[in-house]
Amino acid sequence: MPELPEVETVRRGLIQILPGRRFVDVKIRQNRLRKEIPASALRKHLPGQTVKDIRRRGKYLLIGLSQGGTILLHLGMSGVLIIDPPENDLYQHDHLLFIFDRGELRFRDPRRFGLVDWISDGHPEQHPLLASLGPEPDDPEFNLEYCLRRAFSSSRPIKNWLMDGRFVAGVGNIYASEALFAAGIRPDRPAGNLTAGEWKRLIHALRGVLKEAIEQGGTTLKDRGFKDLLGKGGRFQHHLRVYGRAGEPCTACNDPVQKVMLAGRSTFYCPACQK
DNA sequence: ATTGTCCCCTGCCCGC
DNA sequence: TGCGGGCAGGGGACAA
């Protein structure tokens, strides 16, 4: 569900609320997510600590603690964080509850593709799940030279390349389609065949799409889709140009938007506008 | 080394 | 109304 803009939306919410709060308890109702929640480590290290900072790396959230250690969170497909929910509002898929001296942060994830981990040392970037992540899309390191080098001679469709976190972090199914539309590049083009000019357009388009999506608070496709900390949906679904719009007229040329499957994922594009 | 397939899990929507 | 199949915004393990 959540890609970079949605996770960033959550991060910006957390940074307004969590710093200074003190953990007093951790309640785990279901510890089998993508990876088992390290219950004993969280119970051992969290109580008494306060939240120092909240960072994002790709689709991962990192909650840094005052006396060392970091909570690593990934929302998977269906995960949401909820701040200070009403006490009588506990749901079946509320798996993890961080209890603070005032209030509570809750992790809800029906599909359990999410992940919670504990990083004890001061180098969270070396965590196995983060170490192989590519640069952030807005990192200067993610530039023309980098893309040409990492995609050299690759026959993978460019959309699959964009969604591979080892090349660039945080791009998922929605924003890959949207960025390729904005760049005018067909999603099934082999990544190794893009020209320098096309890469420049793509890098620029990706950054632009992500920036606008963050400004709009992310994408909420359905009522049950992404929600921020306070349970509010995003607004970028009203700005989507191709995603989910199969058969509808292209906003640029009126030709019908096409849907194809790439690597098992729905992919949307305009055959007239994207070459 | 790169690339595709399968799988984890629940819920919803569609067609029969 | 019930049921099976397919699909859902992620990503890791594995095999070819």
C-alpha cells in the first residue's frame, strides 16, 4: 500500500507528535508479520526511553530513541500507524501497541506484510534490510551517471527497474507508472535502452511526482486504503494521470489509457504519449 | 549476475 | 446468497 510519499506523510505526522514522549509499555497481540516482532528486545529496551527523532529510508520508518537504539518499521501493503486511538477501538489486526506516558502508537496491518524490528546499535543504515537499498530519489547521487551505470545493458522493463529498491528506494507500483507517464516513456522499455535524455526526463519526472504526492498527503485509492496517523486519507488519487485509469481517456491526448501486467503487477500507460 | 516465479496474509470485488 | 478466482499500493527466497 504505502510507497515513499505515504510513508513520508506518516513520518511528518509522527515528528509533530512523538518526540519527547516516553515509552512505558509494549503490547504485542500478534508477532508474526513478515518477520517475527522481536518482543523481548522491545520490552527490554523501550520502557523509560523517549523518542528522539523519526527518519525515513525508502519505505522504512526509523524511530530513534534518546538513549540509543532504533525501531525499524515497514508498513507492507496494508499497514497503518494510528496515534492515540480511543481505548474501545481495538481491531483484530492491531498487532502492536506502543504505550507512552501519554497516549499510544498502534500498528495495524491486516495482511501482515509489514515489519517491525529493533536495531540496537548506532548504525541503522547497516541493517540488512537497509544496507542494500539504493539512493533516495531526491538524493544527488541518484543522477544520470548513476542510472546509466546501474541500468547498463539491463533488459528489464524500466518500470521493474524503478520498483527495485536496490536501484532507487521507495518507488512502488503507483508512482512508477505515474513517473513514466510524466516522462513520456513506455513502462516495458528495457532499462538499458533508455537514452541519456530519457533518463534525465525520468529522474526529473520521478522527483516531481513524488514531491507533489507528498504535498498532497499521499494516495488513498479506496476507503480502506492508506490513512495517515489521524485516520485521514491522502489527496493524490485525484492527481493520478494513468494509475487505475484503464480505458479512460488520457489527460493529455484523450486516447484510452492501457493496462498491462509487468512482473505480475498492474501497469498503466498511454500508448500515444509514452514511447 | 540478472531475471522471473512463487510465496507470505487477509479482504474485497466480480462473475457464475 | 454463496462461492471460487483474481487482484491489491511490498519484498524476500529461490531457481533458472
